[in-house]
Amino acid sequence: MNLPEYVSVEEAKRACSELNISWTELEDAHMPPEQIDRSPK
């Protein structure tokens, strides 16, 4: 997946780790609603 870099790779890895998302397995830029609900406010 080729996306513009809005945050560093390190920051994306950290955020995915906190949200228990395996960023290496993502195939698109979509996030399921149950994961959005867990996002920090």
C-alpha cells in the first residue's frame, strides 16, 4: 500500500502497537469501527 507519510514509520508502529493492530498485515487504509472506538480521544 502506498500512502503519503503524515506520521513517521516509528510513530505508526508505536500507535499500532498500543491499539493491538498488526501494521505489517494491513492491506488498505481502512480501519474497522471497533478499532476506531478504541482510539484515544
